[in-house]
Amino acid sequence: SVPKAAAEEIKLGVIYAMTGKGSALGTKQMDAAKLAVKEINDAGGANFGGKKVMIKAFYQDTETKPDAAIRKMKSMINDEGITALVGGTFAHVSLALNDQSRRTPIMFCATNGVPEEFFEKEKKGPYSFSTMASGESVGRGAAAYITEVMKKKKVAVCLPDYAYGHGALRGIEEVFKKNPVDWEKIMTPVGTTDMTPFLLRVSDYKPEIVSMGQWGNDAINILKQAYDMKLRDRMEVFFNWIVNVFATGITPEALDGVMCQLYWYHNMAGFPDQEVVKTSDAFTARYKAAYGEPPDPYAMSAYYGVKETVRAMELAKSTDPKKAYEALMANPDWVSAKGPAKWRVDGQCSYKYYSFIGKGLGPKDRKDATWDYVKIVDAYKGTSFQKDPKALGW
Amino acid sequence: MIESAIYGLTIGAILYFVSIGLSITFGTMRIINFAHGMVYALGVYFFITFLPRVGGNFVISALLAIAAAIPVGYAIERFVIRRLYGESLDYAIIATYALLLIGTDAIKWIWGTVPQQVTEPIGISFRFFGGGFPLYRVVISLSALVLFLGLNLFFRKTVIGRIVIAALDDSEGVQCLGLDVNKYFSIVFVLGSCLAVLGGILYAPISAADPYMGHDILLIAFAVVIVGGMGNLTGTFISALALGLVIAITGRYWSEAADTMVFAVMAIVLIYKSYKA
Amino acid sequence: MNSKADVMHGIRPAAKGAVFRDMIIIAAFFVALIPVLAMHRVTDFMIFCIFALSFDLLYGFMGRLSFGQVLYLGTGVYASTLFSLHVSTNPLLAMLAGVLGAAIVAAALGLIVVKLNEAPFALTNLAFNQIGFFLIGSTFQKITHGEDGISSGVEPWGFMDFSNKYFAFCFVLFFLLFTFYMLTRLTRSPFGIIIRSIKENELRVKFLGYDTFSYKWITFTISGALAGLAGTLYTLYVQFVSPTFIHPLNNVEPIFAVLIGGAGNLYGAIAGGVLFMVMRDSLSTHVPQWEWILGGLLLIIVFWLRQGLAGFVRILAGAVSNRLSLRRAAGGGSQ
Amino acid sequence: MADLLTTQRLTKNFEGLVAVNQVNFRIQEGQVTGLIGPNGSGKTTLFNLLSGLFTPTEGTVSFLGTDVTRVPPHKRVQMGMARTFQLVSVFDSLTVWENLVLSNIRFKTEQQSLRNFFFASSRRKDIADDCMSSLELVGLESRASSVTSELSYGDKRMLEIAIALSLRPSVLLLDEPLAGLSDHEIGEVVSLIYKVKKNFALGIIEHKISKIVELVDRLCVMNYGRIICEGVPGQVLCDPQVRECYWGKEDNKC
Amino acid sequence: MLDVKEIDAAYGRAKVLHDVSLNVNRGEMVFIVGRNGAGKTTLLKTISGLMKPAKGYVSFEGRDTRGLTAVKLARLGMRYVAQDKKVFGNLTVRSNIELAAYASGVAMPSAIERVTSIYPDISKFMDRKAGGLSGGQREILLIGRAMVGSPRLLLIDEPTEGLAAIVIEDIMRILTRMKEGSEVSAIIVEQNLSVVNRLADRIYIMKEGKMIREIADKAQMTDTSEMENYL
Ligand SMILES: Nc1ncnc2c1ncn2[C@@H]1O[C@H](COP(=O)(O)OP(=O)(O)OP(=O)(O)O)[C@@H](O)[C@H]1O
Ligand SMILES: Nc1ncnc2c1ncn2[C@@H]1O[C@H](COP(=O)(O)OP(=O)(O)OP(=O)(O)O)[C@@H](O)[C@H]1O
Ligand SMILES: [Mg+2]
Ligand SMILES: [Mg+2]
């Protein structure tokens, strides 16, 4: 049942992985979402055409399991009557939530990387959207940067053997079809103890560059072990998508000189576009004041997930998912910490800077041993990052 | 191939460290000790905490962490496991799993969820087949060998292991000889805990410390112990090396299946053992 | 000394209607839970209870602790989902496919694992579970979509529409009662005594002339099929499946549920299933870091509530009836 | 008299220890065969080979005219061979009564349907009656609904005998059935055996030889894995070799 | 040296010993007889500290043993040999003996000597798992194990059960020797009256959890007809 328009309060579900594998990241996302809610409520609530409406948020744990997440989502809809849900730590969980949001239509903002099929017309929940890029985009961005900017001809692709990695692989394949190179893929099991067998394969192939895309501990393991094996002496390392929660666990030596693609970085100093530096710094400062440490890129995404969901309702002056979603699509332009952004018809967001390119900092270059892990050197500006909505059935 | 095999042996050495403690408690006390994973992770966090306070000295910090784990191991044995001897093993499984849950949350609560860096203490790689081969791994492999010999000597020279095995057959019988069963169980369990910590500390520089590190390692460690034969010190050593090779070689040709292959080997070994008997 | 009449009383057959009475109580219990927990959740919990029952047969009655029961749940889930996507969208046929699939896998693997005991049994099952997880999540990724998961293709058929929560509730309740009925009959029969005696001393059972292998195999297969039944109900009810349904780490869930309720007791499995789910559900809702509380509760169960809920209730009932009979005796005296 | 159970050159090795060595043993129809010998002489091992607990290193076992050397224990029981264990082995966690259901029910299911086996209550009357009569045989009826672990050692022995009897064997092998019983109970058991011994052939291992000499028709003596003497009890017990190994050198009275 | 004072003992709710009293003097060999289920085993368990009496107490060499565990009592020199022939089946025979030697601080050779003096053949089994021993061999190992070192009080539950006559003779010989040296006292539960007659200094008869008679008179002891009434 859809609640009446102009309800007393906005009932917002927030769901991240608080336990299980995703919890390192999920807790940061949750913090950021809470910050957004708090900011809005501290300002008196959302603005429904002059009328102030408070947010009542329900925070839930996905346990990093799709079925648990669906269970929680159902209960928030049935018991609490939420009309919008923000969340998602790991891709498969968001995909499941999206699927559920087709069955019981509510607004769903996935704030993490999701497979591209999420946005296909057939598959997307009617009011689902995402502040983050898809795994495929990440792959495309990396592959395009490697071939177009770095001009490499022989590439090893070393990705994790699960949803996110397969998505990235699809993206990479597409780009490599367009810009032919020699390449080989090596898939690594998730949560594996030792990455050396795979690194040996990489090194056997003798590529000019290896593009890695592990996540969490696997990312730490593979970068550290690559360093131990002196892989960097023989090839460049490009890391597809890096975030604070695991970048800070990598020893500085291991990250030194690694090229990284990032959704965003909390310290954009040195980036030519001063506008972006300013918005970034502002967000970082606010987050730091609240939690005492710099925000993770995914935290930023979660923060804007809440903000945009609420903005949609403000535009529609209603908590009704359909009205809110349509209002959002009708007013697609907004500004995020990473610069101007625009909603697309398929629920994806196209940012002015799709992704940033950084260079890993070694122990000597760091001002803060933990948090200063990369220096932004460039941004990916090409267009092949996101698929055209037409290709997704729109 | 040779390169893979050599890496495989170093993986095996690491597996040996993380599973030998489990093997000892498993073999003597017949407990599938999930808390091993918790002590393993906790020890690494102790280590990280001590490291800056002792001027970054790896060895001293490791010794402190092991020392700090002794009371933890003792407390687990004294207040949880001791109450379950002689009862169905299943309860021990549940209780130790409960400890794993509690410990993991305690770690999250104290040190946060984000993985922590652990820098490798040696940091030297030598050239090998045109690539780099970290000296640290050589050191680990040699230490594994030393530990293996040391444990063998320990259990051969002392009656501790035998008392524990005897107590499982007939605890009252041991008591009636005037041997305090509990004391020996504690010793063995604490020893197992210390080895868990040692395993964690040696492994952490290769990866990182995070609250779930104990979960990740447990299943593979179980496989090592099972393949080697519960509590069989030599068996554990050989099976750790063999499974290290399995991981390395499978990883080379069918990377996704590397970990699963360990379980396949484990299933085959178990089935073979039981059909032979 | 007991008189012969007393002895016969102790072993006389349970009243005919007892099973049906119990089924009505169980149904009433779940209906009564609806206002407390909301219908969708009760439905969900009931599916889990079926899974817990399947595990209880294997563990509580036959004494074989498996770390791989989730494999059969997952087989049920994936067999029914893939069937619905590729063969027929009929829910009943999908269920049949799921249950059969799980039963076949259980029967095939049972031939191997049933010969094992204790830790080797537990861990071989775990190994198979891990392999199954790998097959679903990685090898057959083309058809299962790996970690991403897939939506089931089951469509409403006649009145069978699973997005109707009333229907879903009744449907699942029906299967829960069906499972309960089957298992009650099974465990009270001579077969039930045999599997319980296998739990204690299998060798001795052989020397009573029973081919223990086949009894173990039958039990294992039934247990697998029932786990598969729970899996197919998940497919129908959740409609989205992913490899978490077959993840080896989830094996602790039925173990906990059965132990909470009291192993070897069907009511216990149901009560434990509900309690475990309630605990998990409400803890994870109200406490951000909740697993340690679960851990603490489990310790309490292991140490102080060994017979599980069932035992607790029995002790309570014993105390109450003692009190009553005392009062009656006192009352009788005064008259 | 027909041989029900015979062995030919039966041998069992335990890592170099020859526990049973080239034994030709037989149990004849309608007879009670006693088996005695010093400790560790291989009596129990011989029974274990007969009943299928161990597979022999060499030699064969035939039962009712068929070679059963490779036949698993449960099949042998189904063919009519029952045994008890030297260290009592009953189901401690079941009730006394359920212990007997286990041994009684197999015949019922052979006669009746599978449905009865899987779905009918194990407490139905026909089974209950059988179990009660088995219990009455050994005087344990008052403990029918006790959990077996609560029985004293001697009562467990009685229960074990009741279980064996209710298997309705054609050959029954008893391994020290009198151990742990008081004289009074030994009397009861012996008279019980007298009562039922016409129904089957009996093999009995016992150290309390005086209690069974009356009972046995034939006595075999084992030492170091071999049968060193066999025949009617009176004769066998006077054999000097037997007296030496069993009672010691100084003992000469016969 | 041992005084059992009016003890009650129970398994859960089931009370199986009622007001049982008994005493043993130094160097004395006391036998307990009684039918199955009379509570003999329970009595020995209670004395050895494995079970706690519900009422009454046991004093050993003048010490009240309430609050002492079985381990402590064993250290004070009490050795209990249970009825169920449980050896440490997963250890070798040698290790079985070794543990006893370790516990009582005796050198291995003399410990092995103790056991082989009862049953010389055991030396053939030294490096085999004790789980593979025959019933009689187990009993011998258990008794031998209990005698390693210098126990003060032996509590033995049916020692001759399952033993061949020749071994019974050996055991009796050893017990007689011990008795003569007054090194050790013993409480032995026994059903074999010929053994009882030859060794007993005193006999207690138990019935249904009660101590119903004590026979101290040698003449009465040899007249088994009376005792047989209770067996
Ligand atoms: N499973 C086994 N493994 C190894 N050795 C065994 C095994 N079973 C029996 N033996 C050995 O075989 C020999 C014969 O044992 P068995 O049990 O047959 O003796 P027994 O005649 O029954 O003696 P007892 O009268 O003491 O019961 C013994 O020396 C024993 O140690
Ligand atoms: N674990 C137990 N739980 C409950 N009751 C028990 C338990 N063990 C023994 N009993 C009961 O206690 C009483 C005394 O048993 P106990 O074993 O002491 O007898 P016993 O004299 O040693 O007999 P036996 O000569 O058969 O060994 C018996 O009635 C028995 O049923
Ligand atoms: Mg024997
Ligand atoms: Mg007794």
C-alpha cells in the first residue's frame, strides 16, 4: 500500500553490511548515511515546499547476504512502512534488493558498485537508481585508460572470481575489442590465503601492465604479495578501483607507484578543477568533524544517496516513490563532492569526472602514514565509461 | 612449474603455522576448535598494538603478543572448554563457534573493522627465476621446519600429550592415577593458542589484519588437519606442504578452483581413509 | 518397585490423535505469532523450521553432525530456480524438481559420506558443500549468474500466487505440518529406534542384524530431500536466489537452531528454529554489532539449557505438574 | 549331528601377533560347545571372526553349509547367528524396552509391510508383548521403562542376554555371559540356558568353568591362538596340557 | 585408616546408598559382596571421590575427604580400579604403565616389573595399543597399573572377573604378599567366594543399598552357605 502524499515524516530505510565480509566498508557507509540524515534533520527536516518534514530512518544490517537483505527490506516495508531504501555494500546484495524493489515498488538507491544489468530496462526496479558506477564501468574506465592514455599493448587482467570481478571483466573485454591489445585474464578465488600462484601466472605472461581488481583483504594480499615478488620491477600495476577501507591496510611500500582508479578521493589537492577540490574538501571536513577520520569514497556515495533520495521527495513534495522518482528524473542535475552530476534515464548517474586516476604513495611521500595513500594525477574523461542507455533497453 | 612448486612449499609452511595449533587441540582433545580463528586474529591485533610501543621490534612484539594470548587461551579452556570434556563434541563446536563470534565482535569494537597494515619485518627479496622471491618466506619455511622438529621432540619427551589422549579414553581413570586432567588440558590448549597467535603474526605481514581473518583461515586449516590426520604432528606437516602445492599448482592452471581443490583433496583423503579402515 | 501395570503404562502407544493435536498446536502457534512478528516474517521462519527439522533428523536422531546440510538446501533452491527458468514456470513442478534434485544429490553423496562418522562425516560434508558452492558460484556461472544471483521464473498458477502473503503463509504452513507429521511418524516407528541406536553404537546395531548402511543412507536422503523442500520454498517465497543459499558458513544456522530447541526433538527443532530466527532478526535490527550477543546466548544454551527449549519446557512443566499434584494432594487431604 | 558353524584353518593376525592360528572349530546342532583358555588365548577373537566383526587373515567360516567368510555381520545375524559381547554392549541411551524392540522388530518387518516399519508406532501391542516376554525371561520386566544407563553392571548383562535370545538365533555365541554376576544370578542364567538351549546351538566362552561343566556337551580349549584340546568336558579338563596352561603347573588334582 | 560414616549416595534423584558405614584398618583386606545392583560400585566410587556423598562422610587416614577431589585422593595413595575394564585404549600398553609411573614418581622399569609379575605375557604387548587387549589382559593391566608405586588403599571392583584361574592365582599371590607386608589395605568387591575366603580379613554384605552385615569371624567366613543367601 502506498502511503498518502505529504506524510508526516519521511520513512527511510538504510541498509548496509554491518556484519560479515562487507562490514569494514558497510560501517563506513552507514556512518555517512547517518551523517546525511542528521544534517537534514538538524536543519529542521526536508523541505516539502516550505513544509518541514523530518526523516525517520531505520538502519539495518544486510549481513553481506542477499537473502538476509531481502528479509530486512521486506520487514522494513511491511512493518515500518518505508517508501525509500538506501544501501548496498556488495554488488550481489544490491542486485537482490533491486530485484525485490521490482516486486514491491519503493525507491531504492544503491550506493555501491552494481553490475550493469541492474540498469537494464527489463531488470531495473521502477524507482531504483545508483550513485555509483557499475562493475562494467570500472572495467571500461581501467581498460580505456590503460589503452588510450597509457598506450599499453600487452595487458594481464587479474580479477576476483565473483560478481564484481566478472562485471569488470565484461567491461574490459568490450574496450579491448575496440582497442585491440594482447591480453590474458586470471581470475582469483575470493578470500584466498595466498595470491602467489596467480601472481606467478601474471608474471609468466610478461605483460607491460597488470590490471587488478580485487576487493577488501584480497586487494591487500595481492598488492602486498606483488610487492614481495617484485612484480613492479617487471610491469606496471594498475589497480581498478580502490577505496580507503582497504587501501589503508596496504603497507606503503606495496602501494608505491601503483596506478589506481578511484571513484573519488578525500584529498583532491592538486586536481586542476578547483571547483571539485572545493566541494571535496568541504565534504571531507564535515565528515572528519563527525567521525575523526577522512571519508571513504563509498561513504561519500552513501551520503549523497541519502541526500538525493530526500531531494527527490522534496521535489515531489511527497514520499510517494513514483512521484519522487519522476521528480528526480525531471530535475536530474545536482552537484556532488566529486563535481557536477546528472541523472540518466536508466537510473545511473553521469558525473563530470567519471573516475579519478591516482598514483600510490610510498612511505616517504606520505604526510599521514595511513590516510595519504594516493595522489590524484588525472581523471578519466572519456565517454566509454558508461553504456548508452539505448544499449540497456531504454 | 618449479617456481610454482617452491611458492607452494612456502604456502604450505604458512598453512602449517596456522593449522598446527588446531591440529594439536583437535588431535588430543578431539575438539573442533573454532575459537582457534578468534585467538589467531586476536593475537595479531595484540601484536599490532604492541609493535609501536616496543619501537617496531617484530620479535619482541610477537613474544609479547604470544604472552598476552596465554591468559586468553587459559580463560577459554578454563571457563568454556573444560566444562565440556567428556560430553558430546557438538557442544564444543557450538561453544567455540560462539567464542569466535564474540571475539570477532570484540575485535571490531576495540580496533575497528578496517584492515590494519602489518609491515613485513625483513623486506628483502632476492632474485629468483627472473622474479623476486621474498626472504621472509624462506624464513617462514625454515621456522616451520624448526617448529615441526621442536614439537615432535616436545611431545616425544613429555607425557603431556599422552595424558590428554588417555583422559579422552577414560578421564576417571587418569584422575584415579592422581593426575590432574584439567591441568594437562590447559597446557595443551594454551600451547595450541600460542601457536595460533604465532601463525597469525607470521601470516599477517603477507596479508593484513582484519577482524574476519580468523574466519578465512579456519576452513583451510581444518582441511590441513583432516588430511594430515587429527593430531598427527608429522601428518599435519606433510599435509600442509602438500596442500600448499595443491593450491599453487591448481592456481597456476585453474585459478578460480585453487581453494576448492583443497576441499576436493580433503574429501578424497577422508573417503579413502575410511574405506581402507 | 514398579508394578507391571506401571511398566506397561510407560511404554503404551501414544494416543492416535496425538500427532494431529500437536499439528493443530503448531499451526495455532504460528498463527499466533503473526501479530507479534508480522506475517512475512513468520512465513520466512517456518521455511527455516523445515530446514531445521531436516537437520534434526540427521543430527538429533541419527547423531550425525553434518557441516554440509546447506548443500541440499542450496540444491533445492537452484534446482527449482533453474527449472522454473528453463523448463516450466509452474510452482508445483518447480518444487518437485527442487526436492528431487536435492534428494538425488543427497542419495548420490550419501553413498559416500554415510560410511563416515564424527569429524570426518562433518567435514566431508563441508567439503562437498564447498565444492557445490564453487560449482554454483563459479563453474556454472553462465547459468547461475554466480554471486550476482538470479530471479526465479516461477509464476502464479491458479490461486497459487506467492506474492499474496496469505497464500504464501498457508502454503508454507502446510508443508511445515506435512514435514512434522512425516517425521513424527518416522521417528516413533521401529525405524526411529534404529536410527537412534545407530547414534549410540552403530556396530552393535549391525549385530542385531540390521544393515546400518541402508538405514543411514535412507535417513540421509530423506534429510536431504527435506532440506531441498525448504530450499524450494525459499525459491518460491524469496524469488531471488544467490549462492549465499549454499554458502558453507551457513551450516552453523541449522546446528544452532536444533541445539537451541533441543536435538532429537521435533518440537524442539521448530521452537529452536523460530527462536534462532527471532534472535537473529531482532538482534540485527536493534543492535549494530549483534553477533556477540548471539554468541553469548549460545554459550548460555550450551552450559545451562542443554536440553534446549524443549528440555526447559519439560523442566518447567515438571515443576508445574508437581506443584499441581501437591496441591491436589493437599486438597484431597482436607476433604 | 550336523555342523551348523564350522571353520577351516581360520587365522587372524594383528600386526605380527597371531591371535587365532589355523583353527578348525565347529558348533553342532543341539549341542552346547564351551570354549575356554587362558587370557589372551584368542577366544574372543575367534568369536569375532565367526560373527564377522573381523575378517580372517586366512581360512574360512561356514555357517549352515554356506561360506560366510566375506559376509557382513548383519547378514550373518539375519541367517541366524547371534552373539553377546565380553564387555557389555547395550544401548545406554535407549530405554530397556527400546533395546528389546530393536532386537524383536526385525522378524515383524520380515513378515509385515515396510509401511509398518517406517510409519507404524513402535509401541504397538504385538511388539510390546514380544518385548515383555523377553524381559520376563531375564526378570527385568520391572525396569522396562528405565533408561539403560541406570542399570547396574549385572542387570546390563542380563539385558544383553535377553537381546540375544530375542534375535531367535539358530546359533548363539555367548562371550563370558557370567562375568559380573553374583552366584545367585549365575544360577538364574544357567537355568535359563537350560530352559532354552534346545532351541539353538550354543557356543559359550567362560572362565567360570565349574559353573558350566554341567551345561556343555563339548569343550574346546585354546592356548596361544590354537585349539589344544577338545572333547567331552570331563576328559578335557583332566588333560595335563590343559591343566598346565589354565591352572598352572602345581595344580594336579583332577 | 579408612572410615566411611553413614553415607548416602544418589544418581540424580535415585538414591542408591542408604546409611552405609564401613571401616578398613591398616594392612587389612576387606571384601564387599552383594547382588547386582546392591550398590557396591557406587560405594567404591563414593570412597574414591568420583562421586560425592549426599550425606555422611569418608575419612581417609584421619582426614575428612569432603572437599578433596579424586585426584587429590589418588595422590594420597588411594587407587580405584573400575569394573568396566576401560584402559587408555589409544595409548600403547607401555604408555598406560608410563602414566601410572609418572603419576606416582616411579621409574619405568620397576613399574613394568610390577605388571609383568602378574602376567608375564604382557611384555609381548608393550608396544601395542591397549585397546586391542583381550578382556582379561585389560583387567590385568588395570590392576597392575593401580599397583605401580606404593598405593595405600586399593579399591578394586571385581578383580577376578574374566580372568583365567592361573591369573587369579597370581593376583591372589601378590595381594597376599602385600597383605603380609602390611604395605597396603584394600577394599575389594568380589563375587567369587573362593577368592573371598582365601584373602578376606573381613567381609561386608550389601543389599539394596544398605550394609546389612559385617563378618569378621574367620569361621563364619569360610562357611559360605550363609553368604550365599545374600548372593
Ligand atoms: N583388535 C585387536 N588388535 C590387536 N590385537 C588384538 C585385537 N584383539 C585382540 N588382540 C590380541 O589377540 C589376542 C587374543 O585376544 P582375545 O580377545 O581373543 O583373547 P581372549 O581369549 O578372549 O582372552 P580373555 O579371556 O582375556 O578375554 C590377545 O593377545 C589380544 O591382545
Ligand atoms: N548412572 C546411574 N544412574 C542412575 N542409577 C544408577 C546409575 N548407576 C547405577 N545406578 C543404580 O544404582 C544401583 C546400584 O548400582 P551399582 O552399580 O552400585 O550396583 P553394583 O552393586 O555394583 O552391581 P553389580 O554387581 O551389578 O555391578 C542400581 O540399582 C543401579 O540401577
Ligand atoms: Mg575374551
Ligand atoms: Mg558394580
